[in-house]
Amino acid sequence: MLADLLEGARLDAEQRSQTVPYEDLLQRISHQAPVKLNATLRERPFGHGLLAEIKRKSPSKGHLAEIPDPIALAQAYEAGGATAISVLTESRKFGGSLEDLEAVAQAVSIPVLRKDFITTTYQVAEARAFGADLVLLIMASLDDELAASLLADVRSFGMTALVETHSEEEVLRAVALGADVIGVNARDLATFELDKGLFGRLRHLIPSESVAIAESAVVTVEDVGAYRDQGADLVLVGEALVTGDSPEERVKEFLSI
């Protein structure tokens, strides 16, 4: 599954580059608003923060929500107290788009993450060109040389990388890379199975100066509380927010635990 997602994202980016060359992205970046202050990722008045996700579907669950107005959803997240917003831009399996990213980035004052399967400098530049403040880098899809190169690209545009891991080995690689923000995803991207205890087992490997994010396997307020108790600085929540009736109130609930 991961290989398919990576190949699809690469092909789609390659196709876009035929229409919008890299140089055009750089020109667009020069007219972008400044990157939103990512120091806000460390400001957690509730003791933990929420990375609230805009996601229409997933390979594991299929259709989740229509989300005809991503701006309204993003603003509800912000009103609820979310620390940052994750926007899926992968179109084939997740139903996202760069247009979603751009619309959300312009509509909120908190940092916005481009969540996609990034393997090229072009995709990193796209992220900034469409307003992203953070970019997802998945260690399972990158060797150390490419990961270091992409991290340098992310930083060169003033953005921050959320370096996602799924094992002890990957966390140690992310730490060696000097990642400022490290996520542990409970969902195995090869099998899509969940391991709710993974973050807790790996948290001690993440340096205290890095932001530690627990990703996936959140259904209830208690799930968020468990991650907080295990040392999560931020908790990524998607499905539980997009499938609920009131995302703003749901965000407040997740922060009040």
C-alpha cells in the first residue's frame, strides 16, 4: 500500500510539474505570506495540543466525509482551540488537493501541515507555494540521504518538517536527522493495522527538545488522554473529527481531558 501511495503521489507531482515548472513555484513562493510561527506547536495551554486533520477518505476506512467546505471546517478547528491543522493533499486514496491546502492556509492563523507522500524537492516547494507551514516526511518512504536532503529543503523555505515514524529504528533515524518535530504513527503503512501502544513504547526515544506527536488510533476523548499521559505534546486526530456533528465542540472535548 505504501509503495502504491508513493508512486501515485510521485506521478501526480511529475504531471503537475509539466504545467507548473519548479521555477514558477519559486515565483509563487516569493508572493506568499510569511510562514506562520511554528513556535505555537510548543504553546499548549491545555497540557497537550491537537493537530486537527481535514480528511475525506482513507485506504483503510474508505469514505469518511464529503467536506464540501474545508475552510469552514478549518475555522471550526481553530475556534475549538486546535494547535495546527493537517490537510491531506493526496487525491487518489484520500480525496485531498493542493487547493484545499491553499484555501485553509489563507483562512486560519494557526500553522497548516501539508500531509502527503513527499519524496521530491518539487513537492516540498509546492507545499510552500500553496501556503503550508509544515510538511510531512515519512521515514518509511525515505532513506537517510533523501530524508536529510528533503529536511534541508523544508527548512530552506522556512517551514518545519513533521518527521513521521513507525518503529524504534525510524525514531532513532529521525533523531539522528535532527528533526524538530517527530510523529509516531500507530498505523502500519504496509498493513494498515493499528498498534495503540506504539507511541508509549517509543516516546522515551524522542528528545525533550523535540515536539512529540502521537498519530492515529484516536476515537474517544480517553484515547487523547492516554496519549497525553504517555507524553504526547500534540495528538493528531482526523477521523474522529470529520465524522462528528460538531468539530469545534469535539476539538474542545479532546483538549479538555
